[in-house]
Amino acid sequence: MNETAQLTIRQAHPTDLEPLVELYEQLATETAFLTDDQVNKSKTKRTYQMTQQIDQYSRSLTSIMLVVELQEEIIALGTLATLPGSRQSHVAEVGIGVLKDYWANGIASILLEELLYFAKETALKVITLEVVQENKRAIALYKKFGFKIVGSLSQRLQADQIYYDTYMMEYLL
């Protein structure tokens, strides 16, 4: 990435629908480590569900969907979604996806920092995530920010007929 390039981080809005669907499609070809179920759906179904997600995030006071733009192209996405139900309203799940061309440029760190700031501002108490055990870079990133491994799930994710174990991680605010 060019050192003079200007990144923009902002909340996703409805006009991002097509670029976000395309982002998911590209992410699915670049890594087997996505734990999001979007990758196995038809484009029509992904588009429909992404429309709903953008709308839900934009109306929520405790959840957020952020996009990272570089020269008006969306190159990364970060989400913080509160869990349903009043007994879990203090808990949110975080997710991050960055296009491979932009790995190791600090973009995931910037996104995670913004998402954790939002979580603190909205008085959330617990941030959780699920990460494939082979995804050492992501695990290192989460640990750098204070996330702790609290459990593991065997054969949780299947991609290209390979089963992956995942870690459950959490961050207490």
C-alpha cells in the first residue's frame, strides 16, 4: 500500500451494498478462515441478507458496521454486533475482514481499535469472537489488543472439504 494513500473509515450505508457483496466474494477466494456463513450462499441471498444487515446496523445504537475505503474502494470491513435478548445485551461479537492485498498494513488493527472504542462508548462489557486456530496472524492481533482464548470448538468450520477447529476469544471491558 502506498504510504501517502489516505484510508477512510466510516459507517456502512445502503449505497455500499454491491461493494460489500463483492468484498465478501473476494474474501472468500482469498482465505478459508472466514467464519461468516455468507460465503456459502448465492449472490442473490447474500445481497438480500447484506441489505438487511446494513439496515439493522444503521438503526442500532449498540452495533456497528464499519468499512475501510482506499481511493473510494472498500478494502475492509469490521462489525460489532450485540447479541439478542436482554440478558446478553452487554455482549457483542466482533468480525473483521481485510482484502489480502492489504494484509500486514495495520488495517485490521485500526478497525479493531475503532470497534473497541465504539464498544466502550456504548457501555458494552464483553466482546467475543471466533477465529480459526490456524489463523495465527489474527490470533496474534486479538491477543495484542487483550483478547483471551476461553475455549475451542472442534471441526467448527468446513471449507474445501477441510475441517478447521476454532478458538473462542473474549475481551472484557
